[in-house]
Amino acid sequence: MVVDDHPMWRDAVARDLAESGFDVVATAGDGEQAVRRAHAAAPDVLVLDLNLPAKPGVRVCKELVGANPALRVLVLSASGEHADVLEAVKSGATGYLLKSASTEELIDAVRRTAVGDPVFTPGLAGLVLGEYRRLASEPAPAPGADEPKAPQLTDRETEVLRLVAKGLSYKQIAERLVISHRTVQNHVQNTLGKLQLHNRVELVRYAIERGLDDE
């Protein structure tokens, strides 16, 4: 599904995706319309502009990912402002691409987003990772007496999580561990379920908070 308030841009992106073999199930031109149509069309991937009338893109993202944690959101924005990037990721976006990207880069980004890879315009990935490191360095609140114990991950799940934290794609992890891409996805999905996290971005933060990226 493609959401953008500029009809020519929205139609061009939808056409490029359709011509590349994607099934474009819906488009929308404002935030309210985006939420309604996404609930009805149930897309796997949402290509979302941030600057929308009626309801801003970050609100759209937060509402839709909150209702369906399996939804992948790729922000396609003219803004490269750090605050916009971080706000989008915190609202649940899987990736962030600038509108200066080529059609080929967009197609590749949507494909990778569909399988759960975080995709960022070069330079922005480091920004997001740096923000997570900063958040992870802040003191955590003291655990309450009734707080449940941390879920137990298998050795393989921990191994995959460690490589996710280092920024490797599913394909790279599969090659490193000599297992299939699908097996890597299954391990990630199992880990998300055990940790009660919604997406790979949250998983990276969890891993960094526990120092797994340094091991």
C-alpha cells in the first residue's frame, strides 16, 4: 500500500511497484484515509510519507503497527532530518528512505522491508543505531518484585539475535550460520514472540541493551 498526499508521486510509486511484480492493494492521500484503507486492505508493506494532511505519518504508523505488529512500514520521505527519522522508527517504521532514491533503490527497499530487513538511506542507519546505543546506556528502572524473569532463548536464537544486533541482514546471517533464510526468519519470529517485541528494530535495541552487539 502506498500513502502520499501528492497524486502524481503516489501514482508513480504505485505504478513502479506494480510493474516490478508487487500487488498494490491500496493507495491513500491523507492520514485518516490511510488508516481506514489499511485496515480494510491489510497490506504486508506500507510505503508511507510522513507529511500528510488529516493525520501525520508517524501517527498513522503508530496506529497501524499497534493494531497489526506484523505490518512492515517503509517511510519514503523528502526529509532527512534526524528528528524525523528517529520519530518514524520509534513509531514502528522498519525503514526510512529519502525520496531522492532511485526507482531501483525503492524496489529493493520494499523487497527487503517485506522480509523484515531494516532499510535506511545510507548514513541514516548509523544514526538510528547510535540512538539505540544512547538509550541503552541510560540506567534502566529497578525491576519490581513481581516482575517476571527474562524469557529463555535457545543457543541458536541467541546466536541469531547477536548477529541481528550487529546489523547483518537475514541473508548474511543465513550464510554465516549455514542455515536457510527461512530458518533465520523463524528464529527471529520465535524470539520476537518470547520477548514480546513487535519488530526487528525493537529486537536490535533489546540486543544492544544487553551488550550482544559487542560479543
